[in-house]
Amino acid sequence: MKTWTVAAILILVTGAVSLVRADWPSYRGVDGAATADIKAAPSTLSAESLKEIWTAPLGDSFGQVAVAGDKAVAFIKRDGGEAAICLDAKTGKELWVTPIDKTIADKQGGDGPRTTPAIDGEHVYIYSTYLKLACLDINTGKAVWQHDLVAEAGGNVLQWGNAASPVVEGDVVIVIGGGKGKGIMAFDKGTGKAAWATTNDAPTHATPTPTTILGQRQVICFMQSGLVSVDPANGHVLWTFQHPYRISTAASPVVGGKNGDIVYCSAGYGVGAAACRISKSGDGWAATKLWRTEGKNLSHWSTPVHHDGYIYGLFGHNDGKAPLACIDIETGDMKWNQKGFGSQGGLILLGDKLLVQTPPGDLVLVEASPEGYKELGRVNEFKGKNWTAPAYSNGRIYARNTVEGKCLELK
């Protein structure tokens, strides 16, 4: 089997369409935290503990599969272009397919779209490689509204195409990639009417992170200038934090710390990582640097996860032997690292366990503890290009590659 590219995961759930953490409605799940809803984390992983439920053919692409209720939506290459497809989450059966836009052919990374759909209620939102934003009916796949940010907002397509997924927050869907004064844009999620636009900042390949810090709901966008946090209700910029940009930034911001007020960011191509603490005085916000490492402790496109004050991730750039490592989010100190995982896989958090998918196709269960690396089990389920993270919902692991998706039940 196979898994896929840039940052892709796939969780499929049953039940009514809703935004609960048992669903995986958008990139990295609810609030982009890559954290699965699980009452008791598994204590081991083996071939005997997994049961294959279904496999489904998918096309070239680099995004995750979004799941809510009994619907699972992927954005893939189909018939020479980009198309959204909807699967039955219980069986993997294809329910509908809707063409969206032209696609990209890239010898360096691979063909197909790079973004993840976002499901909200009866609608699913798609943001294409060439900045087409579409709202589709989740039941039929029919277009409700759409925008072309290149034609309408002066958007510029990055090298390797757009990889920043849409974020649904409150009454709006938020995307990056517009031109002057429209670096970050929001549209009414029901009508598609422009709600607000802000900043001259150029986009990166990183998907924005929705979160709550100090009681304020906000969306943190990793732009070429660094972090830009906006109020999703009106687009007002709350705070900024400068971070260098070189060629491409793809890993999303990660929020954590004991009080949930620290933001970690990282960029490849030798840039490195940093963390800042967010504070508020009256109506004013500030981001204060805690630490910065140049050219190390970096994650290229595999976004880490946070657990109890520590960052766990695949750190490195285009390195097939890069380590899985644990870093103190407040100090930047590395607590441990285990080489041999590779920088192009991905991981999620299952309670107090890490579920990692490696480039060679291994699924690995690891303790999420700063005390040291402790592996709890490993299986090899996939072949080919495995550049994605697994996903988990209701006792099932979902993973995919550039060819197919696979649903495994954890016994």
C-alpha cells in the first residue's frame, strides 16, 4: 500500500456531521492540534492488533482527508485536474466527485493538490493549488459559491503551488494568498461574500492555526514576515512575531505551554525554529521571544504536536534519517531524539501516545514523555511515497498515500 505526500492524514468517522473532536473536519483535525479524541490511549501496536476495514483508490495529492459524520472528503488529482471527492466513511465507497481547477506537475515533490478540505455542517471548502476557493454541498458535491483569488484579489501562486488549507472559524472561512492589502482574507461561509481582508504580507505554504489564547479566539497565520495573529471576527491584527523566510515555510504554528500562551514556529532551508510568549495589557497584545535556534530543531513541513509543555516532531529538512525528538516548548532544550524516522513523515497525538508514520511506511507508537524515547510497537502497512501523518477516530487509524487510503481498526 502507500501513503502520500507533503502532509496528509486521513480519519474517517461515523455519526452526524458535527464539529466534535471525534471528527477530523479539516487540516490536522479540530483547531489544527493534531490531537485525536481518545479515552484510553493504546498501550501497544502490532500486526495482530490491527484489522483492515477498507482500502479506497485515491489520486496524486498532498493534503489530508477531512472527515465529519459519515462523510470523508479528499482533494486529489483526477482526470488531469484537481477534484474534490467524497467517500462513505464507513466503507470507503466513492459518493461524488467535483472538478475544481487545473493542477500542477512537479518533478521535485509530486503532482496534484497540496491542501486539505474543511468540512463545516452541510458545506465543505476547497482551496486549490492555483488559489481557487470553492464551497460545495457536502451531500451532493454541487458548488454553492466560489472565488478566484488570482483574478479577484491579485494573488500570486508560490513555487510548488498553494499548500495552505482553508480554515473555518465562526461565520467565515479564512485563507491566505491575496495581493496587496489582502494577504489574509475571510469570506462569509454561507454566501461567499467578502467579510474582511488585511495585511500586505506574502503567503507561505503553512496552513493557519485557529486557537484561543488568553480568552481571545484568534487565527495565527505563518506569513513570509513571520507570525501574524488576527481576530477572525473582523480581521484586526492582534500581534505579530518576526521569523525569517527562505524559499518555503510549510509547518504550521503550534500553540502550547502550561498556560497555552506559547507559540512555536519553524521553517526549513536552514532557517530554524523559535517560540514566543503571547501577553496582553489592556487592549494591546505582545509576542515576546523565548528562544531561537538557527538551522536546527526545525521541521520543514511535518508540523509537530504539543503535549504537557513539550513539542514532539520529526525535525530536519529533506533528511531520510532525521530524528523524532522532544523539545521543551518554553526553553527550546532538546530532551531526547531518536534518529532514523525521516523528516518527511508525520505524527498525531493519541492521549499520551504519539502515532507516527515514517517515509518508509511504518506506523510507530511512542510514549509522549520527556523522560526518553520509548517505542511501544511498530508495523509496516505501506509502500511507496509516505509523506503524511496518520489519523485516528473511534478506534480506527486512517492513512493514505498518493495512490490509496487505508482504514485500520485498532483491536
